[in-house]
Amino acid sequence: MPELNLPKPPKFESVEDERLHRKQRLAAAFRLFARYRFDEGIAGHITARDPELTDHFWVNPFGMYFGHIRVSDLVLVNDKGEVVEGNKQVNAAAFAIHSKIHTARPDVVAAAHAHSLYGKSWSSLGRLLDPLTQDSCAFYQDHNLFNDYTGVVLEPEEGKRLANALGPKKALILRNHGILTVGQSVDEAAWWFITMERSCQTQLMAEAVGKPMPIARDTARLTYTQVGSHYMGWFSFQPLYEMIARQQPDFLN
């Protein structure tokens, strides 16, 4: 079988180029979240660490519809929750959650959280996902459960508890709340959220009609290495970026 010439994550000649790339990917991720109806009023946020000011992150303006967000709308927040670039407010929950995750996980460039329908439905069960399908094996032994709910996350200490619960994993199920994913790129974090939401939907549907047959542990571990890597998370996002860039190019403004 000939070796495939697959695309590779970009490398940048300047920090300005890398910053713009992350912001473009972030705006695209919001458009995709709107397309997949992950929005729920004012809830939800995706963040991207700034490549130069690494204790700062870019985030969506509080109360702005995901489907309207452009690169120029994104807000830069420092480690104290202060807006240092942009003229819009930031969701206090976004800062409380994401600031602690970015602090605890230097490897994380982006984190995504939204109150998506199937993610929050599954979260009410207080369980991890089972390896029921090839796609859900991306999370096999690589997601955790925050088995508590104390209201809207507004305090930094609560954000720290969430970061501790996430640990070194790629995803977290927040009981009675929803799901959260992280990645070494915006592309990866956004893709993990999209496919985790679908994995929640798949398991809910399967359990509604019968007793699903999980994939055997050894096979699930093997499949994880095939579909759950950082590269596969990044690569899986590329067709979606190309689609949204062709259909809604205004997000690049």
C-alpha cells in the first residue's frame, strides 16, 4: 500500500502569523458550533491560548451568537480576567473554567465547552462513555467525570476543581452540565467536542432501544491509537474548516 501524503499542521514564521491562524480557527469553530446547534442562549465558550502571551487567551464575547462571530469580534483576556484587547465583555464562567485549565495544562492550546443537547443529556447520568463505536474509541480511557454539580461555575476555585478532574485527559463530562474538550490546537479541541457530542448521542440512542455491545478492551485500546491521537483530532477538523470557510467566509473578517 503506497504511503499517504497527508496534510500536516502548519508551522509559522512569526508569532503574528500564528496568532492570526489561531483566531481564524477559533472563529470557524464558533460558526461550526452554531451550525451543529451547540448554542444555548448565552452559554458556551471556546478559548485559544495566545502564542506570545501564553497566560492570556482569546475567547468569544459574552452574549454574542456563535453564528455571528468573526475574527475581529474575539476578545483577549489576561490571567486576571481583564479584557486587554477588544471592547466586549467576557463570560465570568468562561474565565473561571478556562483560565484554570490553561494554567494546569501548559500543553493545551484550546478548550471547548458548550451546553449541547446530547452532551448535557448524557452528563445527567454521571457516567463515562463506553467504547460502543469506532468513533467513541477516541475517548477510551482518555476522558474523566466531574461527578458533582454546584451551580454556575463563577468562582476560580470551582474552575480549579474542574481542571483537576480533567487531569491529563482530552475530555471531561461535567455531571448535570455538559461536556468539555481540550487540544493542542483549536482544530483538535473543536473536533473532539463535535465527535464527543455525537458519541453521547449514539450511546443514548443505542441504550434507548436495547443493550449495546461494547468493543472489547484490547480492540478499543488499539482503535484509540488509530483515531484518538492529537494528529487525528487536528486532521478530522480540516474538512469542516474548508466547508465553513467556503460557505461563510465573513468569519475571517
